[in-house]
Amino acid sequence: MGIAGIAHKSLGLNDKRCTFDDCLAVSLLKKLFPATQNATAPIQYTIHAHVADIKSDLTELNKANIQELSYSYYALLEATLPEVASRYVIIRKNGHPILFAYFQLFTLTSTNFNLENNSNFVKGILKFFVNLKKAKVVVLGSVLRNETLSYCYNTEELNSDEATEVIAGIAEKIAAQECATAIILKELPELSDVTHKVLTANGYNMPFEDKVMDMTINPNWHSLKDYTEALSRKYKARANKVLDAANSLEVKLLTEKEIINHTADINRLFTGVVREQPFTLTQPGSEYFSALKKLYGEAFEVTGYFENGKMIAFYTAFIGKDYYNLYYVGFDYALNGTYQLYFNILFSGLERAILLQKQQLQLGRTSFDAKASLGAQARTLNYLIKMEYMPEVVIKWFVKYFSAMENTKWKQRTPLK
């Protein structure tokens, strides 16, 4: 049955014939809305493949006008993520929308993994299992952004725990529809013990820790020099050496037109970084960064590094009310040692956070050791995973693989005096 077949699904909450065989979504919604609806006004959910289908519902629910929950944002994702399938969920009560949730769908194959540096045994497992199963994954929210809302709801009808339970149930419905083998619910709120037990009982768990790096900005810092003066002797000498390495480069913020003009360079440098990652779920299209600049304006920055007029590195960033979020980066690996490009990107992001008087520099995943040397600290994210149709030994192996490939052999550092 395709999407059209479940485009308008009545949950029949007062139908005594219902046998709870319509997945977790039905049972959770029945619990939340017990016998309050009559036969002519049931709780209903719809699942769509395009945001244009739910524009008015989304506008009605997104009362806070959050950019990441806007029609424009999802239209941007559809246009710039050609290999990503989207699912938009609307739940209605008495014909009025009370909850929206956004999901992405992926099909894993061995091409998602960088097999070059793995043993033949690991290569064999990945190629055999992933290609054999053609494993599909359902993800709540966008895999390209950390800590951005991907759902909203009417707080007069649902509280945080109830919304999370409903979203988990709908995710299971989508997974069943798509024959998926895994569900990832990320950027979840803090759950009560009761809701956590409900979801755990239905197979959701957190098999390994997912962390990001953040750095608190000292309000007494007004320039990068203030930061370097606050470093211990060893880290100050290292920072000055790194900064000196890039002295000959031109570093500048790019306008929307310049981003478009440098699209080929940006994609070349970004792809070079992606190829070095052990696992990549997807990669945005060539117009992604210019589209973000057009949508966010001054709240999104692209900074370029130029050697004799040629772009050799760049980084992007989102600017929030109290944070500077260092986003995707790209650089020429052949020149990284000469100019210390990656470390200079980190220092430049820190400088922007200081100059913009933000409270926090958000650095995301990967390269924990380098970010710890800057003064950042790890923070655990809240998420849940459910896997189906996989032998226990395979699940344990995948969990171990993903846990091992992210940020091993790093330690928390104290570079500041």
C-alpha cells in the first residue's frame, strides 16, 4: 500500500471492532484520547511525501514561527536533498491539526561506509549484510542538522511526553509502511520515567551515547586575543603557531552572490571532507549552502579561505540568539598541514562567536580531540533507536561499530588557565 493508501486514515477510537493491529500509533493515541471522540469526529493522521500538501496545517501549528518548522525550510530541503525521501505527518482532532512531525527515509548500502581503512572482515560484513538487506532507516528530523526541532503540537491538546509517544508510534507506522529495519528518534526532549518505560517496552532504547561539543564564551572576551591570553602557556604557544600559519591567506565572509559564484569550489572542498568520514548517510546537493543563505540571510554565514585568489577552505555557521553554531566545513587536505586549515576554522568560529557576543560556540560532532583542545566540552544528546528484523548479534555489532568509529581516543582537556 503506497502513501496515497494511508493519506486519510481514521483511527476509529470508538470502534469496538478495532483490534489494535494498526501498529503502536493506534494504541498510543487511544490511550491519549480515550473515548472522547464520536464516530463522526475521530482522531486521524495523514502521511505525505511533499510539504506542499500540508502547508496550511504546518502554518497553523508553527505558532512560534520557528524557521526549521516553516514551509520555506522544508521546501528548501526537498529542493536541495535529491536523494532524501521525506514524510510529513499531521494528526488531527475534530478536523483541526494538533501535531506535525517530519521524517526522513534512507536506504543503506555499502556505499554509505568508507571501507578503505577497515579490515577485510569488516568489509565483508558490511557489503554482505547491508547489500543483502537493503536496510531502510526512518529518522525523525533532518540528518543534516543537530538540535533543531522537527515537530510541533498544540500544547492544549498534548504535553511533551504525549507528543513524543505519538511520534514514536507514527514512526513505527512509517517503518512498517516502508519495510524499514531501524527507527532513529533524535533531538528528543527529556522524557518522564513513565514515558521512557512505555517506549522501552515497545523496543526503543539508546544503545550508545551520542555527543556534541560546546564551548562557553567568557563574557570578558572581546577579541580572539583575549581568548589566547587566557590560555595556559602550552596552549597559547600552540594557538599562536596555528594562527601564524594562515597569516598569508585571505579570509572573508561571502555574500549570497559570492557563495553562488564559488559553488563548484565549495562542493569540491566539502566532498573531500565527506570522503574522509567513516560513515555518510547523505550529502546535500550543490545549491544547499546558497539556498540556506537566501533563506536565513544574516543568520547564516559562509566564510572562505583563499590562497592567491583560489578558495582552499570554507566553513558555514548558523547564528542564534545566544549561540554561534559552526556547521559544515570543507578544506583542501593537501594544504591542511601547511596552513593548519581545520584548526584555523575552529579559531575563526570562536572569534565570530566572541565578536557577535554569543554565550556559546556549538561545534557539533566529530574531531572531539581538536575541539577539546580549543576548550570545548562534550554534551550528550537525547535520542532513541528501534531495530527490527535484525539478529541480536548483528545489532550488537552495528552498535559497537558506530560507537567505535566516533571520537575514540580523545580526552577532555583544560587549555584555559
